[in-house]
Amino acid sequence: MYQRFQESLEVRLSWDELQRLGSCCKLPCWRAWVPSASMETMESVPEEVGRNEPCPCGSGKKWKHCHGRPDTADRGGADYRAARESALAKLLRFSQRDDLREHFDRAQRTFWGARLLDPGERLDELMEIPNVLSSFSGYVCVDFAMADGTSLVARFLERRGRELSSLERAYIEALARTWVGIYEIVEVIPEQGFVLRDLWRTRTLQVKERSLTSQLRPFQLVAARLIENSQGKTEIEDVWAFAAQHKKAILDRLERAQQDQRDDGNDERRFFRSVSHLFHHLWLELVAEPPRPQLVTASGEPFVLCTSRFDVHDRAQLETALAADQAFEPDDGEWVWLEDVPGRAAFQRTLGRLRIEKGLLELETQSKERAARGRALLEQLAPGAVTFRRTTTKSVAQMLGKHRAEPPDDLGVPEDIGDEGRALLRDYLDQHYRTWPDHPLPALEGRTPRAVAKTEPHRVVQILKEFESTPNPQVDYDFGWLWQELGLERPRTR
């Protein structure tokens, strides 16, 4: 595993290629911690370089006109980005030292947890995702404490700090002060960055990040590392993106971790570094490998597809018994098994379907409880006419497993429906959401969003945030009017 990590760092990408990598990866995150080849030669810059000597970076310029200029720190973003790349290259090469392998192995076990005990293709796939590599690099170098309690980046500064240029050292020192926090996106400023709300300290701050503004949406949650650049602006790195509905699960996990670390007091940096790996675990659980849905029937039983088979000895007697019982209705050569719904007059739910063919009766139901009820009912209605043979079952997990075993070729790539299709979809969404405020919702105990917005507005606000933070791949729908319709103040968005 350590060798694989080292090999991954042998890739050399230009800054433009890093930008493209960030825009095309499947998850809204980037900053692969890999150096540019053009910066590699700056590893061994001598402590003293003559002002008129060629700059060791290979630019062909004199030292005084390149990295030796006294105003380097004020020359804008290009120099800062180049310094950041070269500084990270040096930090990562330092992290590959043989005497740090034990540190790497311990960090990896914490970062991946039990998943390392059962490695397979899925684990290999996850390790190849760009943001997983970059965030693990940040975890190893910044967050995970070494045996003496310090960080790897602090040791790097102590041993190699004199080899860094002023901009490189400024970046590494800023990196050494960071941790991964949890934030809500309040506003997306296209091509510029974000306004974030710190969910732990309830403060609001603005961060600079151009590439991610096309991938993240208002009200999404991000676990991210914030770092101040040479111009005093806050930038964002190592991003894990979550949906709005994950907020409670994330904060609950952090609060439990805080309770377990009573000695941390108010040391925010120490606390968040100690729990940085939890954001990776949460992302795996909630986003990359979300739990399978727990489906239940309308009457509350676990959903299991059941097929009960009976031998039919007297078909005429069986059909006569079914026709005489109001619980069964004929339907195109089959029979539908129904029951009245308590409290809802003239409303019935379907419990199963029966099919009689070639001396065999099949009863299909959606739970084991219904299969048992159906068997008892049939044996009572037509005693002697049928004999139970067996019931076969298929769970949701088994059905999903079969589906996943044969994925379509274009999995995850939605077909473009064109401008006309998008217009039709937008009209459909309009019609749906126009009636939504007055539709009773189970999540609101059968009350309508309009009614709940008057008494418990925060509950409806959370639902609207979930709507907005879950993008539709085909149409960017504007929910602004829905906030106004319900009389709710929409947090500022662009």
C-alpha cells in the first residue's frame, strides 16, 4: 500500500492539468497533491544564489528577476500557485522517507478503518478517486499526529524549512496551522468562490475557489481545509461534499467524538485534527457507499418479495370460494387480494396477487407476514382444494445485487434530453412544486408544508435546503419562488 502511494506521487501534472483533473473527477473535489515537473528542480536550491546567476528553477532568468526578487510575495496569484506546487512536492517527497513508513501505516489504518481488513476491487476504486488521494495526503502530512505528538508538516519545517523560498515557506506555515472543518454553503459566487457558514462556531466567511463553483450548490455541506494565501484571502482544499440532509448525522458524530475527548477543552485545531478521518468515514457511509434503503410495506412490515405455491386439486371449488369472498377481485384472468385501510373510507390496499395455471396456484406478496396470512386464508376458504407446497423469498439486497452485477454501459452518464426536453422537464417540476405546499407529507406528520411553515418554519426550511442541494442532472431548477410562496426567508444565493 505504501509503495502504491509512492507510485501515485510519481505522476507529474502541470497546473492546467490539475485544473482539468479537478473539473472532470466524479466527485466535487480536487487538489491532487502531486507536483509539477517544472518545479522539481527547486528541491535543491542552494542557500546562497548570486543575484546575477541563473535561477535554479530552470526558467532561464537570472535569480534576481525570478525567485530571488524581493517583491516575490506581492507579485500575484501565479507566483503563489507555483510556490504552492513546489512546496507540496517537497513536503510529499519528505513524507516518503523510509523512517516515516510506520507513521504512514498507522495513518492509513485510521483513515480507512475496517475496510482495510477486507480489501477488494471496491477499495482499489475508492483509493483511485482524486480527492481521496489528496485528502489522505493532507491527513498524513497535517492532521495525523506522529509518535511524539507533532505533525509531519511541523517536522518538515524544522528539518527542511531553510531550503524553502519565502513564498514556499509561507504556504507550508499556513498549511501547518490548518484543520478540516465542517461548513454549509450559504452562497455560490460563480467563477469566484463561496460564502460558508462554519457549523461548529456559527461564523460566516468567504473563501476563494474558482473551479468548484460549477460543481457545488447552495446548502450543500462541505468538510474542507481552509488556508490563507499570500494575499490574505482564504482558499479551500481537501473537500468532502455532503447533501443538506446529512447535517444531523455529521454533527452528531462530531459531538460524540468531542464527549470522548474531555481533555481537548477548547483547542479547536487539536480536536478537528484528531477527528479528521471521521469526515472520510462519513463520506464513505453517506455518499460513496450509502446504506441500502430500508423498504417497508404500507402496513409496516419489511419488504420481501414472496412467492407462495400451492398444488390445486379442485380449481372450480377454489375459484368459487375466491369469488364469494370480498377480499378477492378478479383481474384479467388473475385475482387481486385487497383489504380496507383503517380510518380511510372507500380506500383499499393491495396485499397480493393470485394466479392459477396448470394445476398450480401462485400467491405473490411483499412481506413474509402477508405470505403467512395468505396461506392461512386460502386453506380456510377452500379446504381440500389446495395444498401448500413452499414459499420462496427475495430480499431488496438480493434484487439490488443482481442489478449491480449487470450494470449498463452508460452507468452514471445521463443522456442529454436537449433544450425541448429540458423545457418539458422544467414545466413538469413547476406543476409538481405548485401543488407541493398544500400536500400532506409523512415527514411533517401528515401536515402540509404551508401549515408547518407558520408554526415550525425551520422544518420546512430544512426540506427546501435539501431540494436545492440535490442537483437535477438535466435542468437547474430555481426554487426561489417556493420560499416566497411559503413566506420563508431564503438565505442569500446567486
